[in-house]
Amino acid sequence: MIFYLSGSLKHFKLFDRNLLIFWCILTALIVLFNRNLENAFLQVILHIVLIGILLVFIPWLDRRTENYWVFIRNWYLILALPLLYYDVGSFLHLVTPNEFDPILIAVEKHFFGIIPNLWIQALVNPYLTEFMQISYSIYWITIPLGAAVFYYYKRLDLFEYLLYYVTIAFFLSYLIFIFFPVAGPRFFLADQLTVKYEGLFIADYLRDFMKQSGYRGGAFPSSHVGVAVTILTFLWHFQSRVAKKMFLPLVIALSLATVYGQYHYVVDVIAGLTMGLCIGFWGARKTRAKLSPALLH
């Protein structure tokens, strides 16, 4: 078994290892806090099966040479990220049933003198709602778009490193969600949000989708901002023109939209921004140290 595991891990890329580590940690948490979960036994079995599939599937996939299998090998995790989010959504109150919104609200009152999410309602109008909701939803293309930049230039080394740091940002956010669940303003302040958000064309549909797909408890830090800033920072070091002209405006609009749309508190955004900058700068520095100078141009 040990020899098989050792041979299997040789085929794992950095981001594959992050997924494996995260599922192992999540499985351990389910075992430790099983009393807070109705179907804990089934969840443990499910995640052990997922870990087993990963250990078998990745080496098999890594040996394929056909172009379509190579593409799947490199891109499978990006395609699976929404499923991973839904998986984590079942465990946001695994450790504690409490929600820590009052702490964040107290922090915002201390520094701002107000609750920004309530104040921002005065700015709501259909034109701004349309723009902000689209900006918030663009987040889902930032990951494949950032990865595609390196894939297009055939820089699979930078492609792999980018996904490595993106998954660190994701999985760190998910673990914080589990230990420090925050409902977010759209849930916790629902009785104080009196303005109706109406867009012009597609904003209403996008908001309805978010109502159906969003989970209560995963607001702090803003993984949207954290992941987007990680990508922006990494690109800034290796594809600065793309980062400045394309990703910087997207990330700024996205960050504002998270608060405008009542998905996050300002503190969530600041935490996500800090996390993204730290992981992005650390990742870029580490990547430069690992790659030869000739490969950096």
C-alpha cells in the first residue's frame, strides 16, 4: 500500500496534492465533529472514496498522451471547483452552529461608525445594480481566464504554479469558513435591507442564481476577492500587461460588487484582499526562485 501510494503521488502536480490534502483534512474534521452532522458516516465513506478515486485517477490520467486527455489532465480541477464549493457547503457549521457576524459588524462600527452594507443602500439603482451584478458574476471566469493566459503561451510551469496558489487560497478560505462561519449581510441583515435590487437585463437572473447557489456561513474571508487578487498578483509578476489592462479593472469591480450586492461585509473584502496579496506575492517570489532566469521571459 505504501509503495503504491508513493508511486501514485509521483504523478501528482502541486494543485493535485492540495486537493488531496484538503480532502484528507476535511475527512478528519468530519470524524472529529461527527456529532454535529446527521449523515457523518456516509460523508466519511464518500470522502474516502473520493480520495481513493483521486489516487487512482490522477496516475492513469497522467499517463495519457492524447491531446484531449492532456487537456483534461490540466484543466479538470478548474472544471471541478464549483463542485468542491458545493461539497464544502454541507460543512459550514460542522465545528460550531454559531455565526460570528456580530463580531465583524462591531469591528465595522468601530472603524467606520456605520454599517457600510446598510449605508450603501442609498446608492442602489437599476443601472448600478446591472453593472455590479455582472461584475460579481465575472468572478467565475477569472480562474479559467487567468490560467488560459499561461496555457495559451504554453507556459505549463506557470499554469501549474498559478493553480497551486489559487487552490491554496480556496482551501484556506474553506477551512476558515468551517471554523469561523459568517452568514454575510444578505442573510444576517436581511430584515434591515429594505431596498429592492432590480437590474435592467440579466442582473435579476444572476441574483436569483446566487440565491439558489449561495451558502449561509461562507462569507469571511471573501474567497471571491481572495482568489481573484491571488490571480491578479501572480499575473502582475509574469504577464503584467494582461494583469494591468484586463484583471485589475475586473478585480476592482468585483471587490466593490461583493459589498454592493450584500454578499459580503467590507471586512470580508479586506480579509480576502490581504489573503490574496500575501499568497500572490509569496507565490510569485517562490515561483521565480524555482524557475531558471531564462524561463521567466
